[in-house]
Amino acid sequence: MRTKLAAGNWKMNGLKAALSELGEMAAAASGPAEVLICPPVTLVAAAADAAEGLAIGGQDCHAKASGAHTGDVSAAMLADAGAEYVILGHSERRTDHDEHDEDVRAKCEAAWDAGLKVVLCVGESLEEREASNTLDIIGGQLAKSIPDGATGHNLVVAYEPIWAIGTGKVPTTDQIGEVHDFMRARLEKRFGEGVGRSVRLLYGGSVKPSNAGEIFAVSNVDGALVGGASLKAADFVPIIEALN
Ligand code: PEP
């Protein structure tokens, strides 16, 4: 049985005052689903101290363990600050920082070396979907950005269609199900049935309280990676509850 996961990606949002949202989120995390919050790096240590019952994660890490990389953060630093997870390969990183699958793979190895669990994001653009290339794109991203050595413990995959992130547009449940079933099959083929079946698959892109229930009912959807609706407990708690 895969433990359901409600993951919040705060992106570049949140000053210290935002930590006050974590109390209610932590209270909602007493159910069977795991709850993860990935605040900006400035808040990781404080969030880890403040929020018993919530898992805390970073939003990116460098592929190297240390060195002359001004402004970057290593996986070991995130772990040292209390993070348990790190998001890698988010489409905003791929676009804003020109990250490619090879970079994501190297970062994933670094994260695993530091003992972090990885939420690895894949997703197609609108053009790619309209050209009926979605499954090819997702298959390529899975093959190239996940290193050997994945397990149900160290890897979570998030399917985030780029055109659905922050736009209010959501794929149909059939479209989500098609991609999630495909990802499950690809993971089983590459890593074996045991591992392939144990990796959790999240959907991400404009998830909100009003659509969470129907998305969570789709086959092979084990939870959600949530951006905007994870910033406030009033929005995120009902999403956690829809998963429980
Ligand atoms: C995200 O960026 O991971 C995301 C899913 O954002 P939103 O929920 O705001 O669409």
C-alpha cells in the first residue's frame, strides 16, 4: 500500500510570518496521508523546527556536495536544516534555469547521497500535448532524469503538465489517468514490479479544494503537488482531507 502524499510547493513565497500557517496544516496531518511542505530555503530550518508531524523539503539542490557555487544550496545543507525531501526538475527550474534531464538526474543522485527523498517533476508543454507527444515526452523525462537505484522510499514522481501550473486549467481525469498509468508501467518495466508499484505518483497543476476529490479518485494518483493552494491552511487543509 502506498502512503498518500499531499505536497505543498511554496515556490518564492513566504516570509517568517507564513510559518503561522503550519500549525493547522500539521493538525490536518494526523490522518493517514503524509503531508509535505517545501517552503523557500530561508524557511526550511524554521519550518522543520516549528512543524511536528509535517515533512519539510527544499525546492532544488545543487548536484555537487559543496564547493564554489555562489548562491546554491547542497542536498546535505537541506538535510542538515531538517529537510526530508527535495523537489527536483520542476518546470520552473527547467525554464528559468535551463535545467535539463541530465542536470535533474545528477541532482537526484546528490539528493539520495545526502539521504533526501526526491519529488521528481515531469510534464509536457501545451504544444507537446497538442501534437500528441505527451507520452513520448513523459517517457523520455522519466528515462533520462531518474537515476538507477530508485525505490519506493527515495523517489516520488509528480506529473505536472506545464500548461496546468498556476493557470487554473486542469487536464481531464482521463488525461491524468492515461499519464499516471503510463508512468506506473514505465517504472515497473525499468525498476521491476515491486519498486515500480511502490513509487508514489502525484498529480500537480491547479489542484484546489474543489477539484482535489475527483483527481484523487483517478487510478495511480497517490496525491498531489500543490503550488498556490498550499500557501494558506484554509486551502491546503481541505486538499489534505480529500486525500484521507
Ligand atoms: C506547482 O508549481 O508545482 C504547481 C502545481 O502549482 P499550482 O498548484 O499553483 O498550479
